[in-house]
Amino acid sequence: MQFKYKTKPYAHQEEALQRSHDKKNFAYFMEMGCGKSKVLIDNIYWLWQQKLIDTAIIVAPKGVYMNWKNNEIPIHLPDDMNPDIYLWKANATRNEKKKLVEGISKRDKFRILIMNVESFVTKKAPGFLESFTHRSEFLLAVDESTTIKNIKAKRTKAIMKFGATAKYKRILTGSPITQSPLDLYSQCAFLNSKLLGYDSYWSFQGRFAIIKQQRMGSHSFNQVVGYKNLDELTQKLKLFAHRTTKKEALDLPNKIYTTRQVELTSTQQEHYESMKKTSVIFLEEGEMVTAPEVMTRLLRLQQLLCGYLVSDDGETVELANNRIKVMMEVIEEMEGKVIIWSRFRYDIKKIKNELSKTYGSGSVVTYYGDTSQEDRDSAIDRFQNDKDTRFFVSNAQTGGRGITLTAASNVIYYSNDFNLESRKQSEDRCHRIGQHKPVLYVDLVCPNTVDVHIVKSLLQKDKIANKTLGEEVLEWLKISEQKN
């Protein structure tokens, strides 16, 4: 089957599309960085060309769903399709609500509706979807499908109920199993419960899990203590799923860059707007603005985006934020070891605590200014050679030079400093002799903030220090002000 592409696919992407293009139900189990979003977009385009669908619904987590509208669709969807694109927002403006309502009856063009998975816990979103897809032939895709791995969750039940009306269904995730093979049940049942051959979770569990009755005081309960028949499960998955890892995708570039959005909380947004306005006034009215003064203001904004304020006397006030949560979601999609770079030691400690709680204290090592030389040597050795030590958390100033961390092919920039050389050096800790896989770099960014401009400048190899005479940063602030 020949396909029309806007962007040339890699061989593993073309193979995934060849396998899935005409299937009613299919799973793209492609590791983060392998381009599963493009495969879905190409599949949607082919189905539209064949006049098999007139609508596509893409459901994704909050930190991901805007990326479909702003990046994936514009980059990969052929221009001749020219669809109407609708974005579901819980706090939509009057004009945005009006456009959504118009989309219910406007059927002269192909429609793409992008929604966040969290909206399915409300009654409003599923109700709107029923109207939007009434008498429509549509494809429903769930990106990062581990968000529906809990069969008891309200959003899982709502998506599965709505999915029963879809003509085509797709799920996308890099790591379909995050805790146990039982995670697969609801993801695959969303596609079609017959694919795995079990109509209930309990019969699926009975086939693939080892259950032992446990007692606690006067109470007894069943506990999963192991798994069985996993070869059988693997064979079943091969019939309707395509798996690609970075190691297998030999045609991938040496370095793969992507971003993950972090939504600001209302408190952060309030403080950010106030701090931003003060900074704009300072830069516009200051007669002699020095580079250190501008860098300090950027630093304070960046700390706020990471979830805390630092007063003039050095006191730290923590704010509710989503950054750690999004980082953990990103890690769930990754296979193998991970390096996490964070500018602030305050965050390094928080990250270590969160990873230790979830993956165990032995899973993480830290490497920053307070780390003794003995502990630094131990951290590198454990990360490189101990299979149970999965995470290396550091700041680029301390760990970004002179060490080798080729055990990892995944890198998360929790926050960046403003030094281009530090960024380049830290990237190369794992991208060097001894690395046999493409390396994925994920930057966490808060949309419509200086976060975006800092990352963009670093990836374009611009020296931020050269831009801090005021005008460039002032422009960054004003651009984000207009977008908000």
C-alpha cells in the first residue's frame, strides 16, 4: 500500500502504518521518541482519503494534548486535508465555546477534536462528544493510553463507553506496562475486549496472574504475587499491536528532542503575571539595566515556574505545581535508565524523594555541589553498572562535565540554566563513545512563559547571556503576555 506523506517516515514508522492503516483497532506501543504521533496522523489521513472517516477525536493528557494542535498536526498532516481543528478546554473562553458548538453541525470539512483525558471525569465532556460525533464516522485515539490502565477509574469507564461508538480506535504509548502486565487489560479492552479473549478483568487476571490468599488479622484478601502465561499474552498482542523501541529503530537520529508541557496552577499563574508585569516595567523604564539584573529576574521567574518563590532574605516558599507530576508521567513512558538535570538543588532533593517513594531508595543517585567526592564516584559507578539504579539526578554545573553516563539513553531537563555550554556538555554525558542507542532529550516547559524561549534558544544554540541586555527578554515577556 502506497501512502502520501507530508514528512518522510522512518522505516519503523512506515512499517507501523503498513500494519495498521486499515485495521479497526490497533495499538502503537512505540517508545517515546520513535514518532508514534506521526504514524497516527498518517493513518488518519489515509482513512480520510478512502472516505472511511469524517472525524478524528484525539484524547491525551494535559501536558500532551496541546502539542497535537501546535506541533504534530501542522508538521505531519498533508496540507490538502485542511481540517477544522477543535480544542476542548475546561475553562474555554466565550469564543472558544462558540466554535465548539458550531463544530457540532459544521460538517463540510474533516473535523479533528483534541481533548484532555482528565475531562472525562466530568459529565460535560462526554455529553458534548455524543453531540459532536452524532451520525459521524469517526476514529478515536487515546494518546499515552496508560492513563486508562485502571479499569475502575471513572475516566476509563467513560472513555470505554464512548469508544463503543467509534468506527476505528487507536491507542498510543511507549510503555503499556508501568506496574504489571495487568495494566494491559483496560487499554486493550478499550480497543475491543475480544482482542485478548477475555470479557472481564477478573478472568484476564486469573489467566495471567498468580493469586495468593493473604491474611491480616481477622481479614483475608487475594494478592497478586506473580505472573504466568506471559508468552501467550505476548503472542496475542502481536496480532493488533506494533512495538518499537529506540534500540530497534536503527534509523532514528542520534539525538531526538521533544518537550512536555507543564500547566501552571492558578496560584503560579497569579504570581507569574505579577512578577512578569514588574519585570516589564523594570526593563522598559530602567535607564541602566545590567545583564546580572536581567538574569536575576529570569532566575526568579524560572524558580516560580518550578514551584517556589525565594524572598529577598533567602526564604523559600513552596507553591502547588505540576512539574514533578509531569516528570513522573514522562518517566512512565520511558524504558531503561534516565538522567534528570535540574538547575536548582532544592528541586534535586524533591526529585530524589519522589523517585525514591515510587521506585525505591536504591533506584536513584544524586550528584551536585553538596555531594562528597566519594559519593560522586559511587553515584557514577552505581548508575553505570548497577541495574537497579535507574535515575541519575544532577545539575549541569556539577555533573555536566567530565563524566560518562552512557548507561542512559533518556534525558529529562527538569529545568535549564542559561549557559549554552552547560547544556551542550550535559547532553554529551550519555551521547558519547559507548552509547549504542539514539538519545531522547525531553524538556519540561510551562507554555506561554519564558520557559519556552529559554529552551528554544538553547536548542537553537543561542547564547542567552548575549540576549540579556534587556530587549530580548522584554520581547519574551511581551510575547507570553499577548498569548495569555
